[in-house]
Amino acid sequence: MRKKYLLGAAVTALMLVVAAAAFASAQFKQTVSIKYTTSKTKAASGLKVNLFARDPGATPPGNQAGASKVTISFVGAKVDTSAGKRCKEPKATATNCPKSTQIGTGKAVGRTATTNTNPPIMGGPFNYQVKAYLKKGGIYLIVDGTGGPFVLDASFSKKGKLSVNVTRDVVNQPVPQALHIKPILTDFKVNVKRKTKGKGRKRKMLLRTPKKCGKGGKFKVVTKFVYDDGTKGTFTSKPKCKKPRH
């Protein structure tokens, strides 16, 4: 009887956790706006990134699916993180990165959903401040506010692929786990400065736009999401591109 009781209790607990998970309704909408700060080809550029999601059909309200992983591919662009001063702090102490390594600022909005109640109890929305710091091979995105700060340790490959693991860097962090809550970042906006070092042919650029314009006289940026309900989404941004004069 004891084994049967324990098994039943375990199944019930599992059902509560599963029931607390968010699943996107038919009204879920992800919006992506990504722009270079220049329209010139083969030029040093900054970035303007604005990501936000809404799900009016979420139950209870606000309990929408959150992004677990996000990758942004700047097609044809080149990245060199040695073009600026880089923070040498490990992720655990990234909040101590010197101001000289800061390359951007932004804002974020988040909600919380309890994982041990059915239905989940929602918290927020909460407002966060975002600061971006350059590091070797990537960017630290520090999201500071309720439950934080959270450090998104984003890799930025030489071929222009920015990768963020939200589950690892936010959801699975000690504070949310201890409080049995799941953070849901609904809005994330950050502006990254243009960074260069040196002159002439030896000039280094943190981000260099593609050598030529794509179809329709546009650059191409592809953003891919993996959500915590198992669904995926792909969105293509087409910033303006100015062809060089001959």
C-alpha cells in the first residue's frame, strides 16, 4: 500500500508541474525587429534589436510560452570581438565588468508563473534594465531587476551568429528554482554600439555588414526561437541596404 501511495503522490506532483507549464494558444504572436545602424555594405555597424511576444489566449492571462533558446544570424556579416575592450570576468562575476567594456543598453519585461500550483499563480509584469558587455567570443547581457540580476552569456561567432540560452541563464538559476517559479521574458530590447579598432586595412570591426546587398536591396537577418512548450519559430528581418556607388 505504501508503494502504491508513494507512486500516486509522485504522479500527482508530476501532473501539477505539467499542468503549470505554458502552451501557446492560437493567438500567440512573436514580433521581431532587428536593424543595423548603417545601411552601407562592408561597414562597421551597431545593432537595434527588439523582440516581444504576446498571447491574449494564454491561461491564466500572462502564462504564455517563453523562449528557451534564441539564435540571430546576421547573414553575410562578420564579427570580431577583439575590436573593443573586452570584459575578462567569468559569467559568475559578470556584473563586475568594467564600464569601458560596455557596448549597449536596453530594457526587458518579464512575468513569473509558479511551477508547483495548478493553475499557476502569475506575477508581474516586471521591468528590467539591460546592459551589454563585450567579452571574448561574445556578449554578456545583464538583465537586472526582480529576481536578478540574470547574466545571458551570449556567444557571437565570427560568421555573425548570436546565440542565447534563456533556460540555462534565466529559468534554471538559483532564485527561480528555489521559489518554484518560471520566469517568462516577454520583451527584450537592446541597442549595441558600433565598435572599431585601428585604421586602414588593419581596422577591426565588432560587426561588419555584408559585402553586398541581398534580394530587393536588403540585408538579411534570420532569428530562430525554441519555446519551452516545444514549438519553434523562424523570422526574417530585412534591414535597408545601400549599394556602393561606382
